[in-house]
Amino acid sequence: MRLLILGTGGMANTHAKHFAAIEGVTLVGGVDVDPARVEAFNQIHGIERGFGSLDAALAWGEFDAVANVTPDSIHHPTTMAALRAGKHVFCEKPLATDHAKAMEMTELAEQMGLINMVNLTYRNVSQLQKAREIVQSGAVGTVKHFEASYLQSWLVSKAWGDWRTESQWLWRLSKKHGSNGVLGDIGVHILDFAAFGAGSDFSKVFCRLETFAKAENNRIGEYDLDANDSFAMTAQLENGALGVIHATRWATGHFNELRLRIYGELGSVEVQHRHDWSKLFTCLGDDAETGTWTEVDVEPVPTNYMRFFEAVQSGQNLEPSFRHATNIQRVLDLATVTDRDRHELSVR
């Protein structure tokens, strides 16, 4: 598979590293509107060709697939162009900034018969995969309740850099720069984390969003700091389970932490994932009577990068697909509406 990396910012380095490590994948080009950035990126990863636009890369055309690592608002036009050119696409999350655009991308990819996957990176967490397997085996019985959280602290800590001076963080706080805030940025991850682990899609949602004051007039330079930075959601799954989901960038002491608890009539599972470790705990069978939790050892699973390559090789699309990400985007869109109108909405 000859792969083009579209967008050469921070996350693109992760894509390049993972794809380059797969036997059979060749990184053949990098694309960025910043000539200096794409040149530096190509030197680091040993990529021969650099382009200043996707149009220029498509005119060259000597590649099979695109890893789309552009900002959120650019996913739609660039992915549509790549698909129309017959290229398979591995897109960063969220697939698009709204459900309508995501659906256009999904329908075109499916019409063209092209491989389409979204990098919902926490599918790579083997503990989550195992938790889903346990739930689907019936070991926890009928799922009744769940709770999920995604906690970050980069508005508090400078561990990852200073958001007040760095554009890679500031754009995530500004609607006009294409951000849908914490809901769109990491909400997509924790919604997928919860639904995948519980083995059921969402049926109803109600969400509250909050944007806290962060600077004088909530503005730094060209950036209006108006995108939400905390949300709290109640949700029901199609299997009937009721639960809560919340996320914030103000969680002091939590650099990047996801947690999922699934409670069934026979037992429970809990997944904890941080930037430096992951753990799975179960309370099953007789342990439910004593409240005893056991940590479960889990083997690694193939990454999204590996499975995209597998899908291109086999011609069979794998999850997480554009259609799945589109369904998640609908939940995100409805969450914004429920915050505005202050009432619960059905997803379907």
C-alpha cells in the first residue's frame, strides 16, 4: 500500500510511525500548506515527495490511500476529493464537523467501493476489546447501567505545552477555527468507548455544555475562546441501559484518562486507560456477592493502522467505518441541540 500523509502536524507523526512499521506499507508523500513543516516531516520519516496541496498530490496520483490528519473542519472537503480520485481513506476523528457532512463522506465512500475507516484510537486498547467480549458473552447479564468519563488537564497543566501560546491547542478552543470543543474533540472518543464496550448504540441523549472564562474577553490573538471545554451527558443505549458520560479539560491531575464502567444484572466490568497504562477489572459470578474485583491480563490487539492496511489488502471494510463515525456524529450534533433546547432527544 502506497500511503499519502495529508497534514503533517503533531498527530501525523503518530500515523507515519505506525504505518511505516507495517510490512507492505510505503509512505510515498506528505502534504501540508506550510512548506517548512512538510519538509521537516518528510525528513524525519524518510518520505521522498512533499506537496503544498492535496490537488497537487492528486495530480501526481502515485498512491493508493490517504491518511487524513488535517484539522477537523478540513476533513470533509479533502476526504471528498480523495474519494472522488479513487483513493482509500483513513481519516482522523471526528469524521466531520456535523452529521450531514459525515453522511456525504460515508455515502460517497460506499458508492465508490473504497475502504473507509476513522482513527478512533481507543479501539486500540486491548482492555476495551476484552471488556466488550465479556459483555457480549453474557457474563454480566443484561446491561442496566454504565458510566464513562474522559478527563484531560491541559487547560491547567503545561505537561503537553502551553495552550495560551501554541496554535495546536488554541484552535481547539475556537469555533471559527473549526473546533466543536471538548464535545467534538474528545467526546467522539468517549462516546465510542462507551457504546463499543457496552455493545450497543445510543438511543437517547441529553447534554449540558459549558465554556469557562480563560482569558481577558475570552480571546487570545485571532482566537475567540468560545468552544465548550466541559460536558455532562445522560444517555440511554438501544439495549435499554441508562448511563452518564462526561468529559473536561479541567481535570487537574489527569493528563489523558478514559474510564468505563458497565453494570449488568450478573456482574460488572471496568476499563481504565491512561496515557501510560491500561487496566481491566471484572466483578463476575460469585464475586458479585462479595464485591470482589479482579484485574484481568489482556493480550495486545491489532491497531487501527494495521486493520486499515488489512482492509485495503482484502478489499473488505473494517470498523470503525465512516458509517459508524457518522452515527456517533449524529449523537454529538443532537447533544448540542439538547443543550440549547434543554430537553432530551431520540437519536433515531
